[in-house]
Amino acid sequence: MVKPDSAQLLSITYRFLEIANRHTAVSPMLDEFVGELKYVTGCAAVGIRLLDDRGNIPYACYDGFSQGFMDQENLLSIRHDRCMCVNVISGVSTQQKPFYSPKGSFWLNDTRQFLDTVSESEKGATRNVCANHGYRSVALVPIRASDRVLGLIHVADPKPDMVPIELVLQLEHTALALGNSIARVTLSQAQRDSEVKFRTLFDNAGDAIILWEKNDAEFQIIEVNQSTCDRYGYTRAEMIGMSGRQLNTAESYAGAAASIKTLNEHGHARFQLVHLTKSGKEIPVEVTAHVFTLDSKPVILSVVRDITDRLKKEAELRQLASFPLSNPNPVLRLTPQGKIVFANPAADLLLKSWKLGIGDVIPSLWLEKTVAAFNTGEKTAAEIKSGDAFFALTTYPDTTGGYVNLYAMDITARKEAEQALQTSRDHLEKLNNSLPDVIFVTRRPSRLIEYVNNRVTQIYGYSPEECLGRTPEFLFATRGAYLAQSRRISDVIRHSNSGDSIRTELMQKRKNGEVFPCELIQTFTSHPDGSISIISIARDITSQQQTQKEIESYHQRLEEMVAARTEALNSEITNRKRAENELRSLYEREQTLSAALRQQIEERSLFTRALVHELKTPLTPLLTASDFLEATLTDETARGFARNIKLGARNLEKRINEMLDLARGEVGALRLTYRDFDLVELLTETVTYVQPETTRRGQILELNLPPAPLAIQADPDRLRQVVLNLINNSLKFTKKGGHIRVTARSEPGAAVISVEDTGAGIATSDLPFIFQPYHRGQNSDKKRLGGLGLGLALAKMIVELHGGQIWLKSAVGKGSTFNFRVPFKKV
């Protein structure tokens, strides 16, 4: 380690001061300090231990120490452990020893020789952990703030001679800067935290605030804020009951009589005193006192401001007064009558606001103060506003020279800061009062309510004034409930950290005696004097509990409904299972029947094809022979017989073909051949083909078709077969002279063909069966009509294969009308 020279030490000091002044939070400041310390010292390991509220000194930040070392050393306590770290923080050091500095730092450049330099009784004061982990050079420097030790800086390196005394001294300067910065940052953070936790204006005031009550011709303290305790070094409990005599020096107490008289006469007064702290330190203060009534008793509220700094500044002003022209603050010299005889350049702004110059008399208010100051020989002070600027004016009489010097200090920045603070506090108060919950602040050990927001009136029925200064017991339904909650808070405080919270639901009581359910959220914050502030947030949960009861009732009803529905579902499932079993049985039966039916259809199909084959085989030579006979015979009688043979064979062939088509349709083997054609043309050809037969029978066949073609996509041969079957059916049942009409019309998406006759008609009992195969009617002359009853069944099959429908209108003696509809496009 190279020893730094004085210039380097000064540069290092400035570097650490710059780091300290830049940060507003402890953790990042420590991180940067450790990095800079490691760079400056050149040591392998650097750490910072901080002392917490429980006496533990863990490493808040470190770099370079081994994990094994940290596992062993991180959890140290000044109450239970013995080691050099504890000695340094506790201030237990012997400066005669070579390893202690005058300021209590511990340093070694070879830990192996350490045990040789201490007595037997001192050997137990260290566990020698640094040496055990290979660190030969070690320095432990206390971090101080005023007279408190906040922690220490730990520097270590495996090499010897890495921490010379010059470095230790530099580290002590660094530790002092770090301690002051930690104190500053911690104080700033505490102030921010106090605002977050809704501390009252009383607690957050920067000045000491003291409430006095007069008892037996003596003024006694009845309440103080935290600033008072911090300033004077007492706890709140110690200050309650103290007299004015105890707080003042003897001279100050004797001189306060005139000020107290003014206070009694006017109800307010401002005067200066000299107070004593617990340690006996004298503090010059300025007291602003007001008299008001509290609980029907006169109480004095005094705001006590430490004017030590102000007096120092006034002394500086007096010093600057010897150099008035270069003084940056206004300086005036006045005659005892208030005439301005001198003003430095800095006083121009003040004089312009007064509209005065050299030789003029100052305003009447200050004229009276100037005359009084010269006559009494005592200084006076006040604050004034000049334009947008604020000044603190102080008059110093010079009775020897016959003048009064007036010094002014620009306090605009301070006033703006005070206004910003007041605005922030007003905003915080508005925020507290706008919350839907009641906020209470109590402080232990007194347990009295120190702050409550305005929401207490709406929820509890009390005004804030009725709550202040009382314990919260009157808000609880019973004393037992209050005591139980107090014990619960005490347990949490003992076993938890500051800032932790507890949540409780209990009964509270309004001013009218009504008891209501309340949710209580309580957090606590510890103060340096040992007192604890408890912040309680009370929320009326009456509506929430009612809603919860409704929800529970709804859940109960829902569970009952679910149970009933579950039972119904179980019953339904049982029924469904029974139905499924029945359906399964029916399905198996249907499968058996289907298999039997398929076998029957297959057998029938085979039989039909065999029958058709057997019938057509002898029919072919019969047709050929009849054609030959008709063509070769000359005898008309013989030719007639041949013609009859031919007609019978053709009729038989037709019946065979119908039987074959029906068999194909029943097994799904009948196929359609779709083509685009004109339906009007097909009907015309079909009627022309049948026309000779109707003429021969003496029947009239009419055709009623639309004038325009009807384009259709279907099987023309099969449609011609349907129309021929329907016309042949009409021919059978229509007598000589009867009419048969074939019509066609167009409907949306389909064509409708009708065959109407004036025949015998069909009985109502036969209508349901008319399209069934082999059905020829119950009352018809079956022998005379002939046929197998397949024509209509085949017509229905062909129409439905096209995606159409066929239907019949008929009545006995009135003829029949067969209609069928066929889509224009293939389905």
C-alpha cells in the first residue's frame, strides 16, 4: 500500500464528501462508499457494518469477503458477542495498545502477530476470524455521528502492511463524513416516513412545541412534541410535569417575568430565553407563546425555536458590518431619531420598497423600534416582506457612537420552504380528511390520542376535539375488548419490526351508544426516545358483513339447489342408464332384424334376378318368332295370332323390366343418368308416343304445356318412364270417351307435372297404399285390368331418387290427379 501524500488525502476527502452529499438514501450511498473505499485502499475486501435497534451489527454492504467469512461474521450482536468489531462500536478500546488509534480505530498489518501483542485477559476479546480466513491486514474504523457510533468500516487484505496509520486516519475522516451523511439521510428518511404515516403537524413541527399549565403559581409542562424531546435530551415522560424553572437557566428564568406579564396582558408574546438540556448544555431560544383554553383551563402553547444558528449569523452580520460596502446583505446606519445616514449597495432593494433614500426617516414601525433600541441599549428583531423578498431585520444600538445599526438578511428561500412545508401539511390534512376511514395516532407509553382526522365525526359521532388527549378506550364496546387489543399490540411490538401492522375485526361504539363492527388496521413506529407512535385506521364494515351474510345465505341456497339438482341428476342418470340399456337392447334387436332383413333383401334380389333371367330367356326367341311370323304370314287370321303373341310378349317384357327396376330400387342399385334437357320437349314426345293407343281406346289425351322450354337436369329416360306409367294407369281406369290431361308448370326451383283423368277414381281406403308395390286396389277388377301393381311404386321410387315428391288427389267417380315435383338441378 503506497502512503498517500497530503494533496491526495485532501482529494480523497473531497471525493467522499461529494458522495456523501449527493445521496438521499442510505443503501445506494453505502454501495458507492464501499466501491470507492476499495479503490482508495487497494484492499481485497471492504465492508460496512451498521448498528440496528436490537444491538445487531450486520454488514449493510460489502465487497470481496468470502462467503464462508460472511456466514460466520454477518450476524454479530454487541450484547452477546465478543470481538474487535464489537469493541470498536462499543467504544471499548485502550489507546496505549499499538493496535488502537486515538479515535478508537483498530488496525493491524499482520494478524499473525496480533496474539503476541495482547495480554492473556485480552486474548478472549477476539475470535481472530479475519486471520482464520487469511486476512493479514485489517482495519476497523468507527462510523460516528456527533457522539454516537453508528457502525464501522471494515478493511481487510491477505497481504501484510496494507493499512498504514495514514490510511487509518484518512478512513476516520471518511467514517465521520459517512456517519454524518447516514444521520442526515436517516433523519430525512424518517421525516419522509412520518409524512407517509400521517403524523400530525404537532409531531412533524421543526420547532419544539410545549404546552404549559399553571399550577400553584408555577408553570408546568403538560405536553411536548418529539422535537422538544430530541432537543433537550429528555423522554416525553421525563418532560411531563417539569417546571419552567427546571428548563431555564437561573438568569433566564428571572428575566422571564416581564415577558410573562406581557403574555398575560395580551394573550401572546415573543421573547428570548436560555434553556438547559438534560446534559446541562445551554441553548438560546426564541419563544412565541399564545394563551388559549383547553378543558376550561388556561393553557400556554409555546413554540420554542433554537436560535443558536441565528445568533451565529447575527454575529456574522456584526462582523460583516465592519465591511458594510462588501456585505451581501442590507446594512443601514440610523440616527436615534430614525434618519438614514448610510446604506450599503445591498440595501437598495429594501430602500426602494420603502420608497426612501439617504436622509429620509425610516417607516414609523421601525422608527419606534429604533428609538426603543437606542434608549434601552437592547437589540430588536423582526421579519418584513419587501416586494417578493423577505428580510429578517435586526437593530443593534451603538450608544457610544450615537447610532443605531440596522442589519437585514434575505430569508426569502427559508420563507418559501416554510410555505411549501405548510402547503404539504395542508395537503396531507386534506388527504387524511378525504379518506373514508378514521385515522387515529396514539403514542406509548401515555396511550393518549394525539391526532384524529375529521372522519371520526361521521363514523363515531365525536368531533376531533372530543377525542384528542383521551385513551381510545371510549371507542371500544367494552373495557375488556380495549385491554385485549392493547395486549395484542404489545405482543406485536415486542416481536416485530417498526412498520409492521396488524389487522383485527372487533366491535366499536359510537357516541350514541350504538355498537358496530369495525376493521382496525394498526401500524407502529419507534422513536429515538423509546416512545412508540401507533397509527390506527378504523373502517366501518357493517355493510361488508351484511353483504357477507347475504353471500353466505346465497351460498347456502346454492348448495341446497346443487344438492337437489345433484339428486335429480343422479335420478336422471339412473333413468338414462336404464333407457340406454333398453336402447342397447333395441339396437341389438334392430341389428339382428337388420341382418335378417338384409339377408331377406339379398335373397329376394337374387330370386328376382333369377326370376327375370328365367322369364327373359324364353321371351327373346318368342319375340323374335312373333316378329318373323307377322312379317311372313299372309293369312290375316294367322297374322292376328302372331300379332297377339307379340303384344303379349312385349307386355310380359314390360312387367319383367318393372319388376327388375323395383328390385334394384329396393336394394339401392337403381342409378340415375343425369342430363340437361327440355322437359317440354320430353313430355311432347311421350304424349305423341301414347296418342295412337288413346285413339284406339276412344279416349281423349290432352297436353297443356308452357310456351317456353323448361330446362331441367335429370334422367330423361326415367322421367319418361314415370310419365308413361301414370298415363297407362289413367288409360286403365278411364272409360271410352274419357279425358286424360298432361300438364307441366314451373315453381321456384322445381317443375311440377300432373296427369289428370276422368276415370273411376280411387277409394279413400286405398289411398294410403296406392304407391306400395303389388297393390292394385281393393275394389278394382283385377282380372280385367291386369298388371302386377308395380307401376306407381316404381314411379314414386324414381321421383324420390331425383329428390322430388309424388302425390295423389282422387275420389271415387270423380277421377284422379297424379302430381310429382322434380328439382331443376341435381340434388
